[in-house]
Amino acid sequence: MKLFTKHFAGQSIVSWVLQIILIWIAWAVKSGQIANNLTTIFGAGFVLVLIYVSFSLGRRGNRGKE
């Protein structure tokens, strides 16, 4: 949980890592490294949900500092 409290540029480090993973997935699909199928779409959707959860947890942890 400490990773959710460490912030860089207004977001937690976990959020940044998840966003980089999502960009990598999109780039790999565009370049043809991974197939554009339902598994990839569901995987990207799962990463997107994790990003929103990390935003929520990061915001909740940041409320005590305001």
C-alpha cells in the first residue's frame, strides 16, 4: 500500500506503471507483435480498470494530506 502513497506528478507510481503497460499493449497491437483479439481487448480493459482503482486508492490516501 505504500506504493499508492508515493506520488510523482500528481499520480501514484503504480498508476504510472499501469499506464505505461496500457501504452505498450496498444503499441504492440499496432506493430503486430500481439494479436488484436478478444483476449487482448479484455486484457487492456482489465489494465484500464486497475488504473482507475489505483487512481481511487491514490486519491483516498492523499485526502489526509490536504
